[in-house]
Amino acid sequence: MRILVAHVAYRVPGGEERVVEDEARMLRSGGHTVRTLLVPSATFDGLPVGERVAIASDAARHEYGRQAIAEAIAAFRPEVAHFHNLYPLLGVGAMEEAADRGVGVVRTLHNYRLSCLAGTHFYRGRACFACMPRRSARGVLRACYRGSRVQSWVMAKATRQEMDALTGGTVPHVALCLTPFMRDRLVGFGVPASRLAVHPTGMEASAGEPCEDRSGAVFAGRLSEEKGILGLVAAWPDDGPLLTVVGDGPQRAAAERAAGPRVQFTGRVSAQESVALIGSARCLVAPSLALEGLPVAVLEAFASGTPAIGYDVGAMAGMEAGAALTLVSVGDPEALAQAAGALCDADPASWRDASAAARAMHAERYSREASLAGLEAAYARAIGATRASDGKGALS
């Protein structure tokens, strides 16, 4: 297939950028022809004033996004366009433009933005469900999107239009949910189940270090409130195993102040370095308090045979707890630290059993092979829907 991957890159790169890059690489290795349309969010700052006003006035449907996707389609002539983040520079209009040109449209929903302006259902240290699709007034008043009421209003309007398109419009032909939990929430909000598919992120298996060469625990992610980093480092015992904190973010300084002698910080590292650090630890700790889509760090841990520990919330709650994954009650960082200590101190045979369970979890649910097959099936559905809707063949 000829596949156009479209994504508005965040100002601070994160897991979505990693997924976009990895999936494009995986598709190419699977024999597909792939072109990526990567639009940096920071591009907005350099646009003429009139264009910025037009985008801010209607972030869902604006000429900039339509033109960008139209030019990419004309140059590449794809059969399917796979959209990731839409805002602010693509929007629903870009998906509609692709469909109008006979291209199948697939959209991955990486977060809960359709029902929460922040995308996390998290506010002031706890889970929040004050908003739902098309009802975001509370989120606007609280300035939940980027700390701005104006930008929150813009996003509320855009996500309302996207939800309308998903429930009763024409695009996307297939929306990919990272977990059954995410799919079931959308069905409960009125999205036809026939337009949804569950497609977890796939990860390439990595060797990881052998048991005797591993030590300590690792956290990998953005250092921000919803990730639970402050609670974790504050609860980490002074006589516990070494905790390596990989990443950067707005709470790094506060986390460093709260940390004891057995916590070290690497700052931002490359994706390859992060994988290596995860693969050299005895366990990964994922203390997120929010409804994450599907934590990339946890998948990387499973792929390298590293057991994980996290809170029983959101996507983590939907995973099967066992030797590969230990779940504790949300908001109990002491329990996280205790579980991590147990894995770090486990005898080699017990740890190898947990590591084998992590690899089995990866092979069964999150392997590259399973991910590629899922994407190919979604693309075939989208192309079929395009042909059925207007009788046109896909562009070739």
C-alpha cells in the first residue's frame, strides 16, 4: 500500500512522536511505501497574522490544514492517510480533504482529548470527569488546555466538531483506540462501534541485559504532575534500590528537591538511550495518575523483558496483572516503592520468571508483527469504506 502518515508534532516531543516514527519504519519494513507529513506545532508561530487568526478561529476546519494535506496527496498519491495528532495545524478538515480526494482515512486516538481538553482526565492532583464530549465548559473555565481559557475554548470547539464527525460524519473511516477501555468509553458516548478498532502500539523486541547485569528501578517519561513523579521520588526509601529517573519536564526541579540519596536524574536522553536504561533495570515504575492512552515506557519495558509496576488506573487497569505487571491502588507511591524493592531484591529465578512473563506479554499483544497486521487490516477497511461510499477507487 501507499500510506501517508500525517502528524502535528508537539512542542515538547513525547511518546506520540516515537510511535509515529516507529510505525512508519515498521510499515516500510513490511513492504509498504510510506511518506510522512510531519508538521511542527511551532510552525504556527511563524505564520502570517491572518492565517494564525483563521486557524485559531476554527482549529477543526481551516484552509491551512486542507492545503497541507492536499499538496501531500497530490505529490504522493496515497491509498490511505493515517492521521495522529491533528491540532492545531491539520484538523478535521484535513481528514475530510483526504476523503474527498478518494483516500481512505485512519485516525489514531492517542489520548482522551475528545472528552477532556487536557487529554488526561486529570486536574489538580486527581482524576477528573467534569467534562465529556461536546460539554467542555468546565475545562474552558479552568483553562485546562495549555493553561489558557482562549486556547481551551478553541480546543473545545475543535473537539466538538471532531466528535460530530466521528459519530455522524464521514471521517475518519476507522478510528484506532489504544485499549478496549478507550473504545468502550467512545461507544458509550455514541460513537458507532463499527468505526472503531483496538490497536495497541507495537514495539520491537530488544535484548535487554541478563539478570546478573541488571540493577535498580527506572522511571521513563515526562516529569509532570499527571505522571506522578513527585509522589514517587518523595516516597522512595533512603535505603532502597537506586531509582533512575529518565526524562525532563516542568516538575524536574521540584522532583530533584524532593528526591533522596537513592534517586538519580538523567535528564532528556535519546529514545535508544531510554530503551537501554529500561533494559538494564530490574523493573520499571510507572506512577501515572492520569488516564493515559497506552504508556510507551511500559511497552518498552515488556519488549526488553523488564517487569513493570504501576497504578490500577486507565490503560494500566486494562492490562492483566501478574508476574509481568504489578498494580497497586492509585495514589499510593509507598506501595509502588515497596513493590519495586521486592523486584529489585528478588532471587534470580523469581526475577527471570517475571522477565519471561513480560516478554510473553509483549509477544502476545504488543509485538511488531501484531501491530503491523492490525494496521494493515485498518487500512484495508478504510480503503473499502472509501470505495463503498462514492464508488471511486483509491488513488494509485
